[in-house]
Amino acid sequence: MAVVEEKGQEKHTEDGTVDLQGRPILRSKSGRWKACSFIVVYEIFERMAYFGISTNLVVYLTNKLHEGTVESSNNVSNWSGSVWLMPIAGAYVADACLGRYWTFVISSCIYLMGMCLLTLAVSLPSLRPPQCAQGILDQDCPKASPLQKGIFFLALYIISIGTGGTKPNISTLGADQFDEFDTKERFYKLSFFNWWVFSIMIGVLFSSTFLVYIQDNVGWALGYGLPTIGLVISVTIFLVGTPFYRHRLPSGSPITKMLQVFVAAMRNWKTHVPNDPNELHELSTEEYACSYRNKIDHTFFLRILDRAAVKTGETSPWMLCTVTQVEETKQMIKMIPILILTIIPNTMVTQSFTLFIKQGITLDRRIGHNFEIPPSSLVTFIVIFMLISIVIYDRVFVPMIRRYTKNPRGITILQRLGIGLMLHVIMIVTACLVERKRLSVARENNLLGLHDKLPLTIFILLPQYALTGIAESFVENSKMDFFYDQAPQSMKSLGTSYTTTSLGLGNFLSTFLLSVVADITQRHGSEGWVLDNLNISRLDYYYAFLVVLSLLNFLCFLVVSRLYVYNVDVRQNKSCLEMNPVNSSQDNSRISQSTTQYISKS
């Protein structure tokens, strides 16, 4: 409910957000883009730090630890997978115990510890692998000791623990700076995730150009030291903005709430569910209003879970749940098919940081006579095309299509996601065709050795990197928007963690597929699809296999998205809580300015 101060008639926020001490907070002195500016700038520096490691990691594992194609690619995928899965734990801690702010701060300290240890691992002579003498073949180079490899990977996985607490909470904290019950702020938030991804890409652009060049041409100590300094700067910037942030109090573990629904439903398995939803257990509208929570009306989706809300005389939360708690669980469950169908596209993206880079090593990387472009720098084109796509989509496509659809987003979230999935299919088809060309050049010139460079420019890989960037501008933005928007208010962090979960599972699936395919096909000797020597491998067959998976995944998505029903949009006015049956993808707010106008004024 709105609270008005006696002096100055200044309003507090209406969505239950508070200051760091848990007190009601004034709308005019907190939140909105003023607070988000600190968060967005943080993300630029933090992404610079993270991608300063991940973009060129496969090169470090290949050149310094002397790992083969499959081993180095899988080590990158496994680490990336852990980075993207740990946010589930971070979301749990934030929602159940510490809140988003303190979970983020503590996790940032762990993140920084990992970065410092990683910098030491590549800097100190006793911790880094011995230098390989000039003219010595890779297989004859001195190997890194178990201690050296152990310290290096320990640092990487400490970083993954730290990012587990930062990733699901920083973007959610940013979205929390906009009051859902204020018309203007609600509308402004529609563009938040677009510009959030835009800020991420700025950091990636810097790391995939400048930092990659430093790592390849100056040294890994400075190449990892600069991202560490960048992380220190990013955390400092975030802390400076603390007085302006709006916070949500921990509302209890969403996972525990969901488990209570499952347990109560199983315990009441033989109980008859009344036909009238009003006979189920539920709190009053006033009780929800006092706790700044949204009451959710009953739906007939997954009605089997309604048994958890049947009144049996029990009062234990493991025997009796409210209708709202049951509906929150239903909302989290019905997003799972979409989560599953975003795993395959993330597997495709993983190739950009592993096999695509391995391909680049075999090609002519010269620009002029004295400069060679590092293969990892091709990731820059993902960033460039992603940035261009985001701007064109938000400032040209959305205002234009909005006139016909009357949807503030232009098109629905799942329509945007579907476009991205189709572009992923086209991207991997392109990668397959490019690889066939690369192999034909290798055979025609009899350049089949492990270290043979082909008379083919590295920029032949540009189309697949460009398409990856365009596809990701649709997929990643719509994923973040969808999982945040469709998660219930008390489970936003868990909803946001769905985004990173699909990324993590995509990386692990990449490891699994590559290992299985390599193992099966290598039994045929030189006919193996994925060998250390890519000039005699058949990556085109592997990419064709991924094309089939992507296409099947896209067809399944068309069916699931067709059946998906968006949540009813809960609105709150100044007098009471009301349920307004407006589809969240068809927001009917009366808005006088377009997203483009707002951005230009900001």
C-alpha cells in the first residue's frame, strides 16, 4: 500500500522494497536508472574480468598445459557449466537467508579471491608450467606438475563459486529498482534487460580484443592481472551506489516452499479436491497486502498439486499450503520445458569458445605483414553483432511492430525466443558448410599435418560468429526477460537462475556430446570426427549432427510455446489488491512515451 509522508507528501515505493536497514524507502531518492547506473557499470567491468578468463582459456590450456582438442574443449565446457549452474545455490541463499545485496557482496569477495589466485598461478614461476623451448614439439614440452594444474583449476572453481552468488542476484537487484506498481517505472523496466545485455557486451568486447591481445603478445600475468583489477573496480562501483538501492527482504527459500507443496500433495493423495476453488486454503487479501505479497488466483493447470491446499484440519506447512503457494509452484514448473529447450542453443554457443577457436588456429591469421589476429578475438564479432542487433531491435523493430500488435514489447517473449532458436539452426548450418570448405582446402593443398596452416583467411569463420551474435541477442534477452517476468514475485532470484541453469546444462551437454562422438568415431582411426589434428578430423560431420539436434529442438519449441499460457498479471492500486486478468505478454498499460524516447532522454 502507498505510504505518504506527512511532510513533503513524498511517496514510498509500493512494491514492498525497503532500504538496507529494512525501512520503507522513498521513491524519489532511490531506485530507477539512478541506482541501475551503478549496477550496469559494475557489470561492464565484471564481464571484462570474467570473459578475460573464459574467452582465451582454451588457448591457455592448449599452449601452456598442452591439452588436446577434446580435453581442452571439455575442460572449458565443464568450468563454464559449473559457473552457470552455481547460481541455483546463490539464488537459494539470497531468497532464504541473506537477501540479494549481502549474498552478492559476500560472493564478490570469493570471486575476487579466485581471481587473485588465478593471477598468481600464471605469474609465479613455481606455480606456472615451465616454458617450452623454441623448436620443441608440443608433445615433447615439459608438462605442468599436478600441483600447478591443481592450483590453476582450484582458482577457476573458486571463481565459479563466487559467480554463483553474483550472477542470479545482480540482474535481479537491477530489475528490483523499478516499482511494478508505478506505470512509468513498470514501462521503463521493459528495456532494462536489453540494456543490461548491452552493458555485458561492452565488457566482453574489451576482453575479447584488448585483453586477448595482451595475453597472447605480452603475457598471461598481465592478461589475468588486468581483469583482477577490473573486478576490484567493479565491486567498488557497486558499493558506492549502496545508498540508492531498493531491497527486498528475504521471503524464505522458494525451493523449500515448492517442496512443501509436493510433500503436502503426496500426503493428501487420497483426499478429494473440491470443485469450488474457494473451498481451498488461502489467506485474505489484506494479509497479503500487509506483507507486500501478491495473491494469486487458482488455475486448473497441474490440478494434482491442488491437493496440497485441501483443508484437512492439519496446520503444518508440510501438510497444508495456500492456493498462492501452490500457484507459485505451478508457475515455476511450467517454465521448465522452456528451460530444457534452451539447453541445445547454449550447446551451440559453447562451440564459439572451443571448436571455433581451434579451427581459427589452423587458418591464416595475418593482417598485413607484422600482425596476426588471435583466434580468440573472433568472439569480438559475436559481441559486435549482438550489440547492433539489440539496438536495432529496441529502437527500430519494437516501435514499428508495436503499432500493429499493441504489445509494449513489440512481440511476445516466446516469439522473440523462437526467432533466436531458428537463427541458431542457421548458424550451425553455416559452421558446417564453412568447415567443409576448410577441410577441402587442407586436402587440395596436402596440408594434413598437426601444425600446418591453411592458405585460407581466418575471416572465413566470420559468418558463423556473426550469426551467433544475432541469435544470442534474441535468445539471451528473451530468456532473462521470460524467466524473470514469469516467475512469481517471491521467487524472482530462482527464476533468474533458470537462465544460468540452461547455460550450465548447455556446457555440460557440449562436453558429453563431444566426448561421446569423439570416442565412438576415433575407433575408426584417422576417420575420427574430432581429433587433435583438425586437418584430418571431420568436424563438418559433428556440426551436421548438431544441426539435426537444433532443428528437432526448434520444432519441439514451436509445440511447447504454442501451449504455454502466460501468467495473469497482478496489479495493485492505492486502495486494494486486485487481480486484473491481463496477459503479461499483452500489457495494456496506457503509456505515452515509447521505449526509444525514454532511452534517448536518459
